[in-house]
Amino acid sequence: MENHKEPQSYCKILNSHESTFVHNVQNDSEKYPYTCNICGYSCSQKSNLAEHMKTHNGKKRYSCELCEYSCSQKSSLLIHKRQHTGERPYKCEICGSAFVNSGNLLVHMRIHTGEKPYSCDVCGYSCSQKSSLVVHKRKHTGEKPYNCQTCGYSCAQKNQLVSHIRTHTGDQPFSCKICGSTFTTKTILLVHERKHTGDKPYSCKICGLSFTTKGILVLHMRTHTGEKPYSCNLCEYSGSQKASLVLHMLKHSEEKPYSCELCEYSCSHKSSLVVHKRKHTGEKPYDCPICGYSSAQKHHLNNHIRTHTGDRPYSCKTCGLTFTTNDNLVIHIRTHTGEKPYSCELCGYASSQKSNLILHKRKHSREMDQIYNKKGQKENS
């Protein structure tokens, strides 16, 4: 190999001489002192930063003759054209993945090395890209520099704004090659394609269940940890999902927009109405593959399957007893706290379980029936 003087941005791993490439991230602050305060890009020369800032000022001098894409830098246009040609000249020597530019390959290499050189000085969060750290810090500052000119929506990331704007335009540029469904973002498309492939890349280290997205795995982990970070400010309810809290708040508003056309039942959740209607139709769409048990609700089936597997994922932190459902755990915890939230308005009786209160009230109903029966007998005699 011919000897030559390595330029400042030379990378021995990638054998790349691109002027914008940065490899030695540990010396970033010394070698690349000029940093963009919008996206985190850094470089060694002030003139390079000035050229980069044109990507944020809206001036786009270079246009693609194959599509409507335009940009402020010629190098960006060259990289963009690779989307049309399919060219991916930068390859990972470990797994064979290929990329359109050297920066993407550098970030990819950190998947193999586990390197996360950028750390948040507020909470300790670390990441493999400087731009990711810039975006993360906006969680602490509340900064949302990207604004929608149509409705005023603001966000912390440019790609979030691009996706949001498509809600106004109706644009869905990402299509599934298998079924033809279209989507507003590539991420949503990737998740959709897993329905066809069956790929579930995110696995629970505790029970082994796997999921199509990291977000679903995070929610699942809360069934093991018992974490419920979303709390109601009007009562003691807390939930593991933000959506659950939103639905719960409808109970306080007393708004029940969903009504059953077969009876007087009404509810605040559309899903509750769907489940309720199964009482009329007798539909039980969830079947146990082991014994043939069927139920109208999926969580009832999940609870039932635990009678076969012996799984008891909910444990009491006070005495260590375990339970198949979270509801049973809540009832058990009341034996420690002495809480009895269900009370009779006729006699003051209180219980830790709603079912006990229902049984208790039937005693009053029988007593009232006896009184009315005796009164009727006296009137007839």
C-alpha cells in the first residue's frame, strides 16, 4: 500500500478520506472544535461549519434530476443519488451491511463495539451519536426547535416534524412490497413488514417472550417490575401506559359516548363496548390451545393459560406471595394495609373486594323482600 499522509478526517477502519468523516470520537472536542448548536455536527474548520449551517437556513441550491429532492451541499446530493442507483460503497467487514456514506457506517460499527462515547451530564444517558445526545438534552431543556407552519405543532426532532406534516398532506411515501399498504414513516413500514415475516427482534430476558417493537417490550417489562409511571391526579389509579391513563380520565369526566343498541349500557371506551356486545352475541374469540377454554377478552385467556404454565408473575413485596393476576395481588396487598374500599351505604359494612360487597348487599335485598312479604300478608288477612 502506498505511503501517504493521512488527512485529519482519515479513518483506518473504513479507509475513507471524506472531508466530513470523523472517527476518533474521544478527541472530538480538540480535533473538531466547531459544533452546530442545532444538530450536533462537528468539524475542524470554521468554513466547514458555515457550509453546514446552510442545511438549516433553508437555501437549497442543488437539486436531483430524478426526484424533487434538493439540498444546500453538493456532497449531500451525491449521497442522495445513491438511493436511486442503489450504490452502497461503505461496507461493514463484520456483518456485511452496506451504507451510502461513511458516517452511517461509523455509527453502525458501534453496534458491534458497544461504544457509546457521548454522555448526558444531567442524567448519565449515553449514546453512539452526538446528534442523538443533542436531541436527548432537549428532554431536559424542553426545547422544540422544529415548528409546523400549518397548525403550530412543535417537536424536538426534524424527522418528527416531517412525519407530522404528512398528517396534513396525506402523503404516505413508504409502501409494503408484499401487500401494498402505505405508511408515513419508514419505521412504521418496518414494523408492519414484521407481520409478514414473523420477525420479533426484541426479547424479554425474564420470560423469553419476544416482540416486534422495543416500545412493546418496554410495556411488557412493566408486567414483571410492576412499574406504573402514569398516575391519576384525581384518584389513586396508576397505569403502565399513558393511553390507559387517558382512558381512565374519561371515568372522571362522566362522559360515556359509546352506547349499546341492545340495552341501556354505555361506556367511555369503544373497546369496552366491543367486549360488552359479546354478552349479547355469546362470542368468545380467544381460545386456549391446551384445553379448549374460550373467553370474550384476551386478558382472561392470558390469566387462564397461567393455570397450565404455573406462571405467577405478580409478587407481593411484603410477604413474597405470588399471583397469576395483578388484580389478585392488589386484593392480597389489602390484607397487609387493612384497606377496605368497598362499603355498604345501608349499614356501614366494608370489604377489600367488590365481590364481597355484592354478596353482602344481597342480604339486604332478602331482608327487604321478607319485610314486604310480611306486610302483604297482614294487608290480606
